[in-house]
Amino acid sequence: KKDIPAVNFIIHEIHCRRNIEICPYCSDSIPKSEMKNHIESEHVQVTCKCRMKMESSLLKDHEASSCPLRPVLCQFCDIQLAFNKLQEHELYCGARTEPCACCGRNVLLKELKEHPQVCG
């Protein structure tokens, strides 16, 4: 998959046929001696804690950005909880009140950011 000078092409092609394989899963060029390790480390199926199956190379991204059980922080109380529980928790948590330091009025936590604009 690289440009080779015409003079070296035949020697290069012989070398590649002996030493390089194309991965059947990702089509990368892999040295034959490393193919077994490549498949085991990149393409073996693993199961996430959310019970979704995927290639091991995709697990880290899944856990960081799309797993429903990935840890996230509540914007109101900074408690860490699973992403799939966040919406329900924030509905409850944002409905709690705190007194405003300026006007003393009880303000919903979900409205606390906008409150200074209407305070006083």
C-alpha cells in the first residue's frame, strides 16, 4: 500500500508476500509473525459491563462516550452516577432549593444560574 520505485518492485513484492499479511478484519498490513497477537489484542470480542459485545479495540471509546453505565457527575450536587441514571437524578436534584445569598429567596437549583439576572 505504498509507492515503490519500479526498480525495487519485484524484490519488494517478494518480501511482502513472505512477511506481510492483510488482516481479515481491518484490512491493515500486519507482519505475519504478529498477526495472531494483532487479532487477539484488537479484534477479539469482549463484553462491556453494560453487556454489549464489541471488539476489544473499541471498548475504551465505548466506555468513555457511549456506555449507558459510564460514570458522570450530577451538575447540581457533583455526585458520580451511571449515565443512564443521570436524567432521573437531575430532575429530582434540580428541584431542590437553596436560599439566594443576595435576596434570600429560595431558588430551584436548576434555576440558580439564571437567577442573578432577575435577582433583587
